[in-house]
Amino acid sequence: MNLEVSMMRFFSHSPKTLLNHRRSAMPFRQLLGFLLMVILITLISPLVHGVVMVDQGSPKALPPGHPLIGPNSPAVNPTPDWRRMALTQKLMDQNRTQFKKEIKLAPLGLLTIQNQDQLKIMDTWAEQNLHTICGYDSINGQNPLYTALDMAFRPEAWMYRNFIFVETVPIRERLMKLVQGKAAKKRLLEQGTVSPAFLAEPAVQSLLNRLSSNAILNSALAQLYQADSTFQNLSSSLRIVPPPPPQTSGMWHEPLELAPNTGSMAAKALPQLAKLKPIAGYTRSQSLQVVLGMAELVNGWRANKASQANAGIARLTAVLPDINPAAYPPPLKRHVEYWYDYFSDGTIVGVILYFLSLTFFLIAAVGGVPAMRRPAMIFFTMAVLTQAAFMGTRWWLAGRIPIQNEFESVLGSAFVGCVIGWLLELWKKNSLFGMAMSFVGFLAMTACFVVPFVLGDHIGANIGKVDGVLNTYWLYIHVNVIISSYALIAASFCMGMTYLGTKLFYHLHPVSSPAHSMALAGAGSGGGSGSMGGGGTNGENDVSALELARRKFLLQLDSANIVILQMAFWFLGTGIILGAVWADYSWGRPWEWDPKETFSLLTWIIFLIIVHLRFVTPKYRPDWTAWLSVFGFAAMMFNWIGVNFFLVGLHSYAS
């Protein structure tokens, strides 16, 4: 019963309520006594406890060994809320080392939670929420699930730590004016993290409200507000109880919502729930196990008792999947999701396999070692099959075709292009198509793997639902054709760069130098039919054969490039037409000169010029084709990246 009372007290207060607790009017005597107590504590606290209050972002002023000192530089707010400081200090001073060693989170991480109308395992929930809050999936290398639950169960211990990420430098510079000390200002500018308590300060709130009138900063402010709101609502987002049978879909519930189902015990122990009605479909036994399990987990976590928290985890993992097996994802699907996340959505494996195939194809084609084509083809085949397996897994987990955001379109483009390249390589057996498409696969996989670490943006890697207008069959047709053209354009860029690089190498390293040519000429004229003459003739033949081989290789590069360019031209043009059909179907108009539509048309015109220049520039056709394939790739990348993220439109991710 005490567990339930404690649990109710915890879940009835959000982190912001903890900061604003008891700010209502107090009688004069109580107020005077409170002020005297604050003055007394202020005078004797440094002598008794050695507590040093520091500025936002100045943890170096804390005593050595203080738990706030760490890589993330958590700090104490310059104007602390003394009414909550005792509990906050107690939780902050806890030594959690042993608790971290003994807590068993693996079973809990495989439980399902409903978050943003999407079912996912709790490991995924933790990583996604931490990424929203601090821009990374982990803090100080800790288990993401441990950190997210610690924020939810012990929010007081996180109130004065700097972990909420401020993305934009102009906002950091304005916030610096409210921070004292050079070290604190420098830390805020360089690390860009603030504490929830700092954001709750009236002066900070006033500043952010004034900045909201700046249209340029709206997106960054929205990100900051979302980060803070996500932290504030972590404790109320634990919807881990599936809907009651026979429902197979619908809203999931927080454990405490089942307390009224436990009967009279809940009414006596938790009078705050007296107005709530029991939820039909859950048995009293199930409800009691869920409520007690969550209470044990929360109270054990806050009391730093791993055994008690583990008992709660055991209760929850035993009862939750059996409440409604029809609505609960099966163990296989939950384990597959775990490993899918573990391998970074398959990007790590893809980077390795495509890099190996690209290396061997380069040795075979450019290095002139045909024997390397066989291992290159093996790795290329493995890469394509592995990517197909991961994309099929994503399709299964998301319940939709995975081509509906930036991350999925990049991988989808690479996959379609690599399949086309694999077929062309199987047909032509020249290592050039395999080289070009391995480059496309390697580039796409590397970008998707690196972007979250470089830009702090998953670009849609998190599996989620999409708007209804994106669930039409015209979308799948249009997007698949467009992303196929993008992959072909990238492959053409690889061909063009290889052609230009190879021709430059041949120019810098000619087959015969002037001195060598004179020696060959002298040997040929002085010996008649003797051995010297024969040697000269053989030398000339060797030079001619090498020059012929070089010309043949450049011709092969140009021929392969024009094949890919023509395919890209027709795919892109067809995709634009299909996009107009989709737009008319979805929005009632086929064309509106949206930035994406406009630049797609411009990109197609560039490739129209490339194809037709083959007929009007007979002397330097290969050179023009190679250079324009590079320019066409630059136009495509601006259309895909620049327009999507920096220009506002129906197709963009900018705001």
C-alpha cells in the first residue's frame, strides 16, 4: 500500500510542478519564518555541508568528487528553489554506481510502448526521446534506457543538469546574457546545453517569448521547446499497457490508470483516483500486478534499491505481454526491432560491404586486374541482399513501404540503383557498372550512418507513421521512379569522375616520353633487320598496344556513362510526370511551381542538354559528357538536399 501511495505522489507531479511547488500565497508568519530559514541555511550551509552554489554551466566550482562534476558539465541554478532543494540534493547525491551494475534492464527494454501513435520497444523509445532532448542517443555513454527512465523516475536529479540541447548559435548567444561568469558563457556557447531549471527561470522564459517573433529562429525555438517538453513528459509517456481484449488496436494505457481496477484498496490508498472509473476488460489480478510492478520499479529506482526495482521489472515483463496477446507484438518482432536498431538500421553493414565491393571493382576496372572482378561481384551481391533484408525488416516493423521520408528515400534510391547496376554488371561484365553502383551504395549508407553524429538529425531514421496523403499508390510509383533516377545520376557522376581522373592520369603519365621516342627511332633506323631493329619494332608495337588499351578503356567508360545518363534522363522525366499525376490526385492540381517541382524540372533540363550535346559536339563528346554528368549530380544534390532542408515547400523538411 505504501508503494502505491508513493507512486501516486510521484506521478501526480510533473517536473515543472516540482519547480513551481507551493508558489501559492502563504500567511505572513509562515512567509517570515520561511525567509528566516533561508537566511540561516545560507549562512551555515557552506560551513556544515561544504555546498558551493555555482553559476549555470560552471561545475568546476563544485567540491571535488561532487556527483555533478562530469563530462556533461551539469550545473546548479544560480537561483535555486530552496523549497525543493533538500529532496533534490538528496537524489543528486545518491551514489548510483552499484544500482547501475545490479539493475536488469534487458527484459524491460524488449517490452512494447506506445509513443506518438507508434508501437516500439522501450529501447527504441529511450533512444528517440534522448535524441529529441539532447541531440544524441546516449549521455556520457550510459545505457539510453537507463538514462531515460532515470529522467522519468528521478526528475529532481536532472533539474539542474545541462543536457537540453540548444541547436542554434544565435539563441545561445542571447541566453549567454542571462549567465554569469566567463567559463559558464563559454561552455554554453560551445556545448549548447542548458538545464530544465534554467529554462524555467522567468527571465529565460521572457527572452524566449521575445525571440519567438523572429521568424528565422522559429524552427530552432520549436526544437528547444520540444526538447524541454519531452523531458517534462517522460514520466507520463509510459504507455506500456496494451488495450484490453478483444481490441487489437487503439490507445494504450499508463500503469497507474489501472489502479481503479484493483478495487477498494486503490480507493483507500489512492483517494486521488476516486473520480476515475475502472477500465473495462482488465481483470483485478492483472491490474494489481501492473500497478504493483510499476510501483516497485519507481520506488526501488528512487530509493536506489536495485532488488526492489528488479522485482517490479519481473512483474511487468511477466504480466504485460499476456494481458492481450492479440494486440501485443510477438517476441520475434520485438527482438528483430532490437537488432535492427543495434546495427543502426543496417547502415553499418552496408557501409562495409559496399566499400569492399567498390574497392575490388576499382582494382578490376581502373587497375587492370580482371581477376578482382569475382570477389567484387561477391561482395556487391552480399551488399545488395543485405540491404534488401534490412529494408524488408523496416517494411515489416513500420507496416508500410519504407520510402516515405528522407532516410528511407536515400536508402531506397541506393537499393534500386544497385539492383540496376548488379543486372548491368551481370550482363556487360566490365566492372564499370558494378564500380559506379557500389559507389552509390557506399555513399548513401555512409551518409545515413554519419548524419546523426555530424548534424544531430536522424533524417527520418526513426520508424514512424506518415500523413494520409502519403499513403496513396501514386506515391509509391512516383517516388520509386524518382529515386531510381537519383541513383543513376549518382552512378553517372562516378563514371564521369573516373573518366576525368583517368584521362588526367594518362595526360600526366604518357605512354612514351620524348627521349624514349628518339631512342626508339634511332634503334629502328640503325639496325636494319638486325636485333636492334627488331627490338625497336617490338618497342613501338608495345607502345601502340598500350595507347590502344588506354583509348579503349576511356571509350568503355564513356559508353557506360552514356548508357546510365540516358536511363537517368528517362527515369527522371517519367518521375516528374508521375509526380504531377500524384499531385493532381492528392491536392487537385498537377503543378504549382513548388521549389522541388521547379528544381526537378531544371535538373531534367540539364540532362536533356547532356544527351543532346552528344550530337552537336563530335570532337569532345566524351569530355563534355563527363563534365556535365558532374554538374548534373550537383544539381540533383541541391534539389534533393538544399531544397528539402533549406527551402520551404510541400516537399521540404524546412520550416
